[in-house]
Amino acid sequence: MVDYTYTLLIPLIPFVFFILIGITGHKMKPIVSGLIGTAGLGIAAILSYITAIRYFWTDHLAETGYKSIKAFEVTWLHLTDKLTINIGALIDPISVMMLIVITTVSLMVHIYSIGYMKGERGYHRFFAFLSLFSFSMLGLVLATNIFQMYIFWELVGVSSFLLIGFYYEKPSAVAASKKAFIVTRFADLGFLIGILILSFNTGTFDFQLLTSPTGPAITMPGGAAFMGMSLLTWSLIFIFMGGAGKSAMFPLHVWLPDAMEGPTPVSALIHAATMVVAGVYLVARLFPVYALGAPDALTVVAWVGGISSLFAAIIACTQTDIKRVLAYSTMSQIGYMMLALGVSGYGGENGLGFMASNFHLFTHAMFKALLFLGAGAIIHAVHSNDMKDMGGLRKYLPITHITFLIACITIAGIPPLAGFWSKDEIMVAAWHHNKILFSIEYLVAGLTAFYMFRLYFSIFWGKATHYHHTPHEAPYVMTIPLMVLAFGAVFAGFLPFHALVTSDGMPFESHLDYSIAIPSVLIALFGIGLATAMYLKSNGLPDKLAGIFGHTYKWAFHKFYMDEVYIFVTKKIIFRFISEPVAWFDRHIVDGFMNLIARTVQNASNLIKDLQSGRLQQYGYVFVTGALALVLIFVYLWN
Amino acid sequence: MNILSLFILIPLFTIIAILFTGNMKQTRIVSAVGMGIQLILAGILVYLYLAERNAGNTAAMLFYYDAVWFPTLNIHYTIGVDGISVAMIALTSIVVFAGIFASWMVDYLYREFFISLILLASGVFGFFISLDLFTMFLFYEVAVIPMYLLIGLWGSGPKEYSAMKLTLMLMAGSALLFVAILGIYFYSAPAGSHLTFNLLEIAKNHIPIEMQRFLFPFAFIGFGVLGALFPFHTWSPDGHASAPTAVSMLHAGVLMKLGGYGVFRVAIYLMPEAAHEQAWIFLILTGISVVYGAFGAVVQKDLKYINAYSSVSHCGLVLFAILMMNQTAMNGAVIQMISHGLMTALFFALSA
């Protein structure tokens, strides 16, 4: 057995730096806190790369298939003999892959933020929170059991909350952070219920036991338990609800676009590359249970993914805030990943979807982080989020322009860039499983190419807006991360994922299927062509097209009124018909009753208190009257 | 000297020391030092307790000490702790220590304020270490009465109303409790032998089931009032909103735990059969507390009201868990009490 105990340090180092910067940061020069945070992430990144190289290559694990290795585990809470919560680090292909994704993107974001956040109030607070986030996310992916994952899942939610609300003077940022927290927390309720059902019936939290094909979860007696589905299926659907919340899947996606109120590097790190794929990671982590134990739950995953990807792609075509376009694009791409997991089978070639999903997760992290950081550089230069305020920026921001273009091409799925390879695998997996989902994906591929190039042309081409200050290219500290990520976006597609990250740890052969790849590239090219025609030079075409679609356009522009639905359900129904009556009932009926008792006692004593007047004459009268009354009673009534 | 007695003596000495202080600054420092010692002592207690348990001492109660102080009725000063009491003592000492700092700026009748606050704390500590029903009840009352003064004098808003309401409702709870305690006392031993208030002994000599059926609701509701059991929780929102910060902290953080602890120690521990029979009634009530408190909280406009209603919800959960009557749920209840104690206290400290 190979020793991986040191992987414990990967999450712990950012945690130590979080404490350090959090407590002493305000005494440092701002730049020092930034450098310290970056250094911490740098060490974590180096350790992650060492782990990846060792695990995948130098430790010769490939011959027997990549097994999951428990690098470290301790009992954290020993509640009863049946209920024990452990904490540890689990090393397997997907967790190693996620380590690479998280530390790479996080390191790039740290470096970038040194420049981006310059001069902001709360500079050290920002870096402290970034470290906290990195710690939580790394702890999440290394979790050895589902409860540890849940704990870190919540920690990730908290760090996201803190970072979205970073500009806490801004009411919109506060509202957005609150919304993100509440929506994901609501989804996590499902997650918790799922965990409870699953662990109650299997008697374990441990991932290795749960996902073992002969383990208690998969061999759990099936049969319809409730509404035609087995207990296992229900628990997995509930767990997926948690994943759908974090990964902004329809209909729990409403928080993601608003989360763009946070600083842009945060959007790149949390809301593009790492935290939002936690849901995908969760399903991937429990994948054997889904695939072997509850294929129905997997169908739900596939359809939720498919619908989300289409839904988000349509909305993305109409938005004008560049970060929101990217947010919807993220949602759409995560939909792809979910769909790929949903259409996948278990083992060997059947597990193509599983591999494709993780592959896409990996490439997406690179190019989406790049897009967000590029958007940050643009916002930095123009001081606006709205693409109406932009245009012709290619002359002013050459490096941003090139890297952004690379990202757009790769997300559109043009070979030989990374996005093409991973997306193609997903297409193939979907083709073998379900033709409707497959067609949705083709459509989404076209839409993706269209809205990304709409974004690209509106920012860098189109009419040259008159700027108050000439926009400047960002400093090197910001452009170098862009170049690094662009390198990743170009070459990540050549990684042999089918030999490394597979559903059962065994490598399999995968090759390009031209009958699927060529049409998808053509669709993407058509999307790009349409965007070029409409947005390369400003013309009346976009308005005309919007006019043709009429209501559809209006609905998409208003995000299909999902926010309004939520507001309606919470404020108009739950608050008005449950909470307010409860509060009223409490104040007026329950408390009113208590007050009534008090008042009755008070009134009663008011009535009789005059008897205790202290005046002797009155006592005399009463005494004599009473005595006479008694005499009369005895004399006349008794006989 | 038994370490547990120090938990009552230190507050008393602190109170005496406060009487001799000349100005606000001295009062604060004496209070902080006294409660700081108490906090350290709690740390030592946790350490000693764990050491003792690890050494294999499996007695039900550790640091047991017993002395008669009213022989006629066989009332003892019996003290001892198990894991639950140790946890509660640790929680209390943290909250009280923090509470002293939260009331750093009290300048109106500051000496009396700190005396009342520490007296309240000593009542709570006494409650948690007592194993004699009567002594326990006595400490309970010691904890409730300063609360009236603290809210009525140093509170805000409709403070007299809130203080009166809180005290009357808790006193009504005490009245029920007193009935229960006397009932338990008279059936605490088989006919002919010596009656006792000692919890451990009563648990050994089972109370007749007919009496349990009659007494269990008294004991449960009596402590339940303090644990914000629906529909006897309405003192809590008003009381919390009017109380000064430190008192809200202590009240929500610690005093409401007295309810849960008491329910466990007295109602469930002494009358398990009746508890099994009647659990469903109280499960419904506590279940209502949980949901009702939560719904009540979401539409409140006042931060302190939000927190008060959420406390109703959380304490309902604690009582609910205790009623499950199994090991896992009990662990959960204790952890919930600690976490709720810390977070509510923090919340009140911040919202002031």
C-alpha cells in the first residue's frame, strides 16, 4: 500500500492560512496577506500535483485498476456504537482530479486577485475567505464518508455566502448572498434527508462501503417502497436534490445568476470552476450506487441535467450583463455534466458517460475560469458589467482579447481545443442512451456557440463605444493567470481521461466518432456564423430576430419568471398563509390567553380588594350583618 | 473539598467581593475575575471527569458528595455529575463569562446588576450539580428570581410587563413542579421505609405506575415551561426582547437548557414507564413547538424576536429528542443544547 497520508495537508494548509490571515491580516500590509494566501495555495497545489503524478503514473496503480485509497481517517464524533462520524482523506481518480482542478484554479484566482482587488477595502478579508473556501472545497472532495462531505458541503456554502456578500455595503450583494445561502440550504435539506435514509438503511456513511458493488447500499433489498420507487432510489433522488442546489440545476438555479454580485475572481473560482460542480462530484462519488442500485434516480439526473442545459442556454442568449451570460453558460455546461452522468452505465465502455462528465468538468473548469477572469479584466478596464457599455475593446486589451477568444472557441466545441473533446464524449454517451437527450444537446451546442460569440463580438468588436478613460490592459499579475488557463483550455483535451478516470477504475479505449463529431462541429460553426452576422458590426438584425421570437424572447429575457415564482411561493403563500397566521395566532390567541388569565385574576382581585379596606367601622358592619344573617338562617331556614 | 461545591461557592464569594467594590471599574473586574475562575474550574472539571471515565470509573455519578441539611424531611445536599451535567456546566461557565463582558457598559445600579447576574449563575450551577430533588428545586428558584429583577430593572421596552409575565409563567411552572416533587417524595420509597429526595435512590425504588401517570405531566410541563414548550412559551419572545443583552444570552443560552435537563433528570429518569405511555402527547406538543417556532420566526421584524422564536423551535427539538428515550437521541439532545446555547448567546450578544 502506498502512503498518501500527507494529502491531509492539502486542505489543512489553506485552513491554517485562513486562521492566520483572518486573525492577523488587518495588521499586515494588504499585499502581504495576498501573498501569504497565494503561497499557501501554491503549496497545496504542488502537493496536489505530486499526488496526481504519483497516483496516476509513478505508483503503478494502473495495472490493477485505480482503486480508492483511504489515506487517512480518524473518528471525529463517537456518538453511539452504531453512529460514528469519521473524518479523513480518500484518494481515488475523481478526488485526485478534483484536487488538481481546485488547486489550479484557486491558485490562479489568488494570483489574479492580488491585482484585481488592489485598493479594495477588506483586502485581507477577501484572501482569508478565499483560503477558507479552498479549505472547505478540498475537504469536500477528500471526504471519506458522506457525512464529512455534508459538513464540508455546508462550509463551502458558508464561504460562498461570505464571498458573494463581500461588498456588504451594497444591498444587492447582501440580497444575493442571502438568496444563494437560503436556496442551497433548502436543497441541502434534501441532501440531509437522503443521507439519513441511506445511512439508516445501510448502517454506514463510508463511501468505500457504500459504493462497493457488494456493499450494503447496492444490495439493499429493492422493491417499491413509496410511489413505485425503492427506498434507495428515493434516498438517491434526495441526495441529488442537494447536488442540484449547489450545482444550480433547474429549478434550484435561481441563486447562481445573482451570485455574480460577488467580486469577479470569486465568480471564477466558486461559481464557475469548483463549488458549482460539487453536485456533479457528489453524483460521481456515489456513482456505483446510482448506476447499479437505482437506475431510476440516474434517469432523473439525466433529465434534470438536460433540461437545465437547454433552459440556461436559451436565457444566456438574451442577457446583457456579461457575468450573467457566463453564469447561465456555467449552468448549461453543468447540465451537460449531469446529463453525461445520467446516461452513463457502470464499468468499462458502458462508463463512457461517467468519464465524459469528469472530463468535461475538468476542461470546463479551465475555460470557464478563464472566461470569468477575462470578464474581470474587462470589467476592471471599463467599470461596467453591461455589454451595452462595451465594444471594440480588442485594440485596448490585446492579451485579454486573445485568451477570451480561445475560451470562446473551446467552449463552442471547435477542435482541437479542450472543450471539443470532452463535449464529444458526452454526445457519444448520450447517443447510445437516449435520442431525445442527444438532440437537446445538439441544440444546446449550437446555442452555446451562438451566445458565446455574441458575447465575444459585443465586447471586442461591434461599435467602438466612446470611453471616458481609455481602457487599459490589466497588469501582468492578472494576465499571467489568463495565459496559464488559456494554455489549459487548449491542451487539457489531450489528457487520456479514458485511461485515468473511469467508473470502475479500469482503463478503456475511446475514439472519436466522426458521425457524431462532424455534425456537432457544424452546428457550432453555424452558431458562430449567426453570431458573427448579428454582432460583428452593429446592425438591426438582433432586434429584428428578437421581434420574430416575440414572447419567447421576452420570457427568456425575464429568465422565464423563475424568480417571480419563488417570490410568489414564499412571500405570497408561505409567509402570508402560514407564517403570518402562526405569528398572529401566537401573539393573539396563545399569548392572549395567557394575558386573559392574568387579567381575570387581576379583575377578580380588584373586585374583592375593597373588602380589605382597613376601616374598623366597615368591618363592624360586615361582622354584624353576617352574624344577623347567620342567626336568621339558623332560626328560619334550618328547621 | 469537593470540586463541585466550588461552583456554588465561587459565585457567592464573587458576590460578597462585589459588595465591597467602590466603583464601576472594580465591580466589573471582580465579576470578570470571579467568572473567569469559574470558567477555568469548568475546564478542570471537564478534564478530571474525562480522566476519571477513561480510568474506568463507571459509577453513574462522579464526584459524589452527600450531607444532610434538614434531617426532619430527609433533605440532603447531594451533588454529583455525569457527562450531561459536565457539558451543561461547561456551557454555562462560557456563557456567563461572555455575559459579563457583554454587560461591560451597564452603569445604572451596576453593583446590583452584577450581583443579580452572578446569583442567577450560581442558581444554574447549583441546579446542574444537585442530585437531591429539593435542593435542585431550591437552586431552580434561585435562578428564576434574579431574572425578574434583571429584566424589570435593566431591561428595555415594556420591561415591567415582560418581567412580570416571565416570572409568573415560570412560577406557575414551578407550582406544577412542586406538586410533582412532593408527589415523588411521598412515593419515593416502599411503604414503611424512609422517604427520600435523592434522585438515584428514587430511581432504584420504582415509583408506583399509577402515581407516575399522575405526576409525569406535572414534572414535564413544569420543566417544559422553562424549555419553551408550546403553548407555554409566550414568556420567551417578550422576555428575550426586553431583557438586557447578558440576560438574554444567559436566558436563551443556559436557562432554557434547565428545562431540557430537568425533563431528562426528573421526569424521564424517575418515571420511565409513564414517560413511555405518555410520550406521544408531548411528542405532539414538542413537534408543534419545532415547526411553529420556525414559522413564527420567519415573519418577525425584530432581531430579538426572531431569535426568541428560533429558540422556541430549537428547544422544542431538544425536548423532542429527549422524549425519544434512546441513547442516540439523547446524545443529539445534549449536543443540540450546547450548540444552541452557544449560538443563541452569540446571536444575542451580536444583536444588541
